[in-house]
Amino acid sequence: MKPPTNLQSAATIRRIIQDAAGAVERARKDDPTALQEISDSTDGDPFRVLISTVLSHRTRDPMTALASSRLFARFPNVKSLAAANTRTVARLIKPVGFYNTKARTVKKISKILLAKYGGKVPENMDQLLELPSVGRKTANCVFVYGFKTPAIPVDTHVHRIFNRIGVVKTKTPEETEKELTRLADRKDWLPLNEVFVKFGQLVCRPIGPHCSDCPLNHKCNYYRTEYLPCVRKRPLRRAEKAISIQ
Ligand code: SF4
């Protein structure tokens, strides 16, 4: 089913972002994502944002924040991390999953940055994508949280929520990124990831989304087609059970 046209207007998407941000604010005020925390505490150091994003793959936010702070306390910059002992790096980042592989990866990235870019992170999508373990989501995180340039990092939360609402109808995060960058006003790109990662953790959760309290439910396709029909069946099921007991 094609999503209603009005859901795809830049103004509606802005309203969706504002409503989701309001819900996050009401649910839990002072709890930024790991990447926002790293960006705030380092004044958006692209190197630390890049390394932390690689550490965050398949890892929960609190573990990413813990591993990153332990790693950067010992190896604060690209030069020291490139020269670090891999086992020491693995021990420091152990709270994250696949820590042995990630230890080798972050060292490799640091060495490449030193050899090819004078120790700087390139502000260029193609060059970022050449680095090991860096895909579009990671590269876009470096743009948003590091360089503060407009981009839309699409992780599982952003992909799931915009498909549930019906703004996009896509199969992969890459397709969602393409659609959202086409539909959303460029000046709304920067806050989008931060808002929807938190919204996905707190409200529109992968399993058991809080649809009845959600400020977006009047716009949401999932609410209309999945949640409401399911809720309407519940009293009927209870009544059927009562009849069968009699
Ligand atoms: S109504 Fe439910 S599915 Fe739709 S955005 Fe809100 S929580 Fe997610």
C-alpha cells in the first residue's frame, strides 16, 4: 500500500520529528545517546565519533559509552591508538560485543588515517566508506555528530519507525536514507537520528511499541492497520472465553 501523500511532505516530516522529540523529552530528559554524549564531551571530535560508532555496532548505548570512555582515557588520539597494543585495546573495550575484532579494526582505521589523511578524518563519503567497518550509517554519524554537517544516519530505529508510520515503504536502511534525504527538509536532518534513536528505545520499541500513548498515532499506518484492529479484538476474546466457561 502506498503511504498517503501528505505523510511525505517536508512539513509533515518536520511535525513528526517535533512530536517525537516532545515524547522523548517527556519520557526521559537528560539521557543522550552514546554518540551525542561523545560529541558533546569532545566538542564533536570526528575521530572519536568515528571510533565510537564502530564500537557501537550491535552494542547497546551504555556499553558503547563505557568502552569509549575507557579507550580514550588511555589512547586519546589517532596517533596513540595507531601505536596501541591490540590486546590492551581489546581489554579496554571489552564491554562491547566482538571486542577482539573491533580492537583490530579501530587500530587499522587509525593507521590508515595517519598514512593517508595526516591523522584527520576525511569529510568525504567515498573516503569514509573505504575505511574498514565503515558503512553509510557510520559515515553519516561522523557527519552529524562529528562535523555537524546535515546527513541522515539510518539505523534500525529510524528504518523501523518511518516504515511503521508510513512515511517510507522500504526494505533496507540504505533505501530509507535515500527516501528521507529526498523527502525531509535539509535543515531537519541533523536532529533526526538523535530523536528517533531515543524515540525507538522509549516509545516505538521493536517489540511492544507504546502506541496508545504515542503522539504520532493519529498519523501512523501501523497504529491504524495493526494496533487498533488487535486492541478491538481483545474484549471479544474475553467475552468468548466467558461464554465457553459457562
Ligand atoms: S503509533 Fe505505535 S507504531 Fe506508530 S509511531 Fe507510535 S509507537 Fe510507533
